[in-house]
Amino acid sequence: MRGGYFVGVRTVSVTAPEGTPWNIRVVWAPRWRALARRFGGWRAKRTGRSGDAVEGALQAGGDIPTTGGGGGGGLDLGDEIAAILIILVAFVVGVALFWWVLLPLLLVLLDIVIVLILMAVSMVARVLFRRPWTVEATAPGQDRLTTSVVGWRAALRRRDEIADSLRRGLRPEDVPSPLQH
């Protein structure tokens, strides 16, 4: 590898002699549109009322006696209400922090872990099943030209061959494939 670990994944940009800029890359996930069409409707529509649990708790709370009970040991009614309010506010703040800070951070972390696992599994599957990589050359206002190459290193070599040929003035259709060498 030249210079760094991710050198192989970059897009190579070249300018043909007639001045057309080309971008040549190895496509990592060529079938995202097909997967999105197939599995895009996974989100369920939200229905139902969200306040049912709160309303039930408020109705049940009406049965609590408001007189200070028996023993006369410490707090009067005003102190009890203040303590209950402090506990209630602390609970609401804790729930809000969990709902709007901690839970989203946990979900982002879970998403990252899932993406990394899927990437590793897909790379292993591509290597084991010898599924070809797609090498793509694009230019503004021109068709997208693609070729399939089996093997990651062969795809990188093919990308570099197409880039060199475009620098010399050959069109991607005219570039000999590695099998023709």
C-alpha cells in the first residue's frame, strides 16, 4: 500500500487530454437502491394515544389521602409536599435526560456497531464467494461506465489502469481489460 491504509478506497480523479474530468472508483455497495426498495418500508406508522399512562396515573393519584397520618414524628404537610415536588422534578429531569441524551447516544453507538459488523461480514462474504467488485468511471454530462473485476487488488489495479488510459486520451470502452493482457 502506498502511504496509508485507506489509499485503496479513494476515488481517482483525472483529466482527459480534451479537458473532461473523470472520477474512477471501486464501488463498495452497488446495490443500495435495490436494498432500499426492498426493505425501505420497515418503519411502522405510529398510531394510538401517547398520554394513556399519564392519565391513568393522575386518576389513581386522586385516591391518596392528604392529611398527615398518625405519629407526628417529623414533617408536616408543607414539608411533605416540598419533598414530593423535589423528587418529582428530579424524576422528570432524569427521564428527560435519558430520553433526549442517553438513549439517542446508545442508539447511535448501536448503529455504528451494527454497521461495522455488517461491513466485516460483507467483506468476508465478498472474498469467500468471489463476488466481483464494480469499477466505475464517471464524467459530468457523460454516461457512467462500469466494469466488474473479481478480487479487491485486481479492482484497484483496474481502477488505476483506467485512470492512466484516460490521462493518455483513451476512452474507458477502449481500455483493455486485465483478462485481455
